[in-house]
Amino acid sequence: MKENFKPIVILFTTLFLVMIGFGIVIPIFPFLIIELGGGPTALGFFMASFSIMQFIFAPLWGRLSDRVGRRPVLLIGLGGYGLTFILFGFVSELWMMFAIRILSGIISSATIPTAMAYIADTTSGEERSKGMGILGAAMGLGMIVGPALGGWLGHNSFSVPFFVAGGLAVLNLPFAIFFLPESLKEPVENTSHEKTRITLAVIKNPLFILFFIGFITNFTMSMFQGTFALFAADGAGFGPKEMGILFAVLGFVGVIIQGGLVGRLVKKFGDVKLIRAGMLISAIGMLLIVTSTNVFLLFLTSTIFSIGNTLLTPSSSSLVSKNAPGGKGAVLGIMQSFGSLGRIFGPMVGGILYDIHMNVPYSLGAVLLLLVLLLAGNKIARFDIDTDGAAARG
């Protein structure tokens, strides 16, 4: 990947900044929503609005990147992301928060699938999984810095973290403009026939199994993220500071695994085995969280769950790109939409179940992961191929 060093650095930095923005709001948004007159219901809809926009617009950005190239779409995503976060720093009404959050979801959905498509354009085989892992490490590193930065900068003012996150994105934009070459060699025209084929692939093609795994992965992770603060507070007396430290630890583990281990693990075991192992480890982690009664156990069991989830994400994306029936950008956009769908329903379902009993969201998450592993574990073996861009066998 030496010949792709500069583009990889730019993509790494871009996704790192996007995830700083995602993580920086974790300790801020709940308090800011309440300060502006909202409550738990408003917070739930507010968090879901971002994922709804990503669900709708990620495939559109992906198709656009197949036609006009990855570079312009990434630049739009990065510039718009910086602008919306700066706007967050000026909000004074609840409706303004919703409006900017929706706009942010629309624009930021251009970054992740297009960055993954860029990697798919410039790598193949094991190098592609390694590239996906590097992007995953960037996102994990952003989740280390983001919550800690948000808690520290937002201690006296909620506006400062937004200005910092948006300013960093704007500062990165000139580097992307001057040092990020176009990766798409020839445009992929999505004719009406190709669009129909992609739509049918979602419903009938064997790739649907991989999309569904992406949905379950994000559903269980977002249930964890949406309820764990309450669980940790009720079970071990956690506060915002402890939550910031915990998410920083989980992000650090993600960086180590995705940045340093995924490439080696894929070379030794293949994407399919990593996906199976990820589902099993995640399920075990969720079951163990239920038994946690102190700070040490909460850190340990949540880390186990995070390790499993970290193994799943880059391997699933790599497998989808290798088996893409058409433009990689469009298919990875669909994958991102399924992930967004999981992030829409996860917090909602998790909150409802938490009201029934604090252990139910984690028990359900573990059961779902185990069921998918049992029902789909063997079916995904057909996708474990080494050819670049080959169609799914099935």
C-alpha cells in the first residue's frame, strides 16, 4: 500500500475527524437537548434523525461517486460536515438542533461509503481488508479522542467542542483538495437496469445476508451505546467522566485491532471466519455485561463486546466490496444504509426494553447475534473469495 500512502493518510484523517465529531457529542447532546427544553423522547428522535438521513442518502452519494468520482463527493462530505458542526455552536433553539442534525446526516453520509469505495478502487484481496481496517482504526481513534475532547471542552461551554470539531474538518479540506487524487478509473453508469439489479440484490441476492449482518451489528452496537450510560449509572454509579474514559478505552481497543491486527488476521483466517468470530465474541460480551456488578467488570465485559464488533465491521465491508455486482460505491452505500437502519432502531428498541428491565436489551442483542451466526454462518462462506470485484457466488 506504499503507492497509496498519501490518499490513505487523507482518508484516515477525514474519517478520524468525522468520528471525532460523532464522539464529541456523546457527553454533550443529552445535556444540550435538555437545556434547550427537550427531554428523553426528544433526545431519542434527535439521535435517530441523523441515522435516518444516512439511511436515505448514503446510497445516493455512493451512486454519485460511481458516476462523477470519489474525490468530489468526499470533498462535499468533508466541507459540509465542518460547516454543520460550526453551525451547532450557534444554536439557541431546539428546532435549530434538529434542522442542523438532519443537514449533518445528509452531508456526512457522503464520507464513509465513498472512502470505502476509494479503498476498494485502489486495493485488492488481503490489501483491501487491510485498507478497510485502517479506515476502521481511524474511526476508532476518533471515538477515543471525541468523547474525551467533548467532555473536557464542554465542561464550561457546550459550543466550544462544536467549533473545534468543525474547525478541524475545515482545516483538513485543503489537504484533501491538493493531495487526494481521483481513484475511479472509469465512471460506472447506473442505468435504470443496473439500479433495478442493485435493488433486487438487496432483496434476493445472497449479498442480502451481508447487508443483514451489517444491520444486526449496528443494531446491537447502538442498543449498547443508547442504554449503557443508564446501565452503568444504575449498576455501578458511573457518571459522564467515567463514560468518557470507558468509550476512550473501547476506541483504543478498536484502533489496535483494526489498525494493527485485522490485516494479519484476514491473511491467516479470511474475512468469513473473522465475521463468525466477531458475532460470537459480541454475543458473549453482551451476555457478560448483564452479570457485571462493579466498575472493573463493566470495563472488561464491554471491551469484550467491542472487540467482537470491531472484528465484524471491516471484514463485512471488505467482503461486500469484493462481491459487488455493480459499482462498489453504490453497493457500499447500501451497506452503509443497512448500518444506519440498525442505528435508527437500536436506540429506540433499547430504550423501550430498558424500561421493562435493564438487562433485556443486552439479552436480546446476544440472542440476535447468536441466531444470525447459526442461521447465516455457513451461507456467508460462499463470499470468501480472493478475486477483485467478482460477483457473489450463490
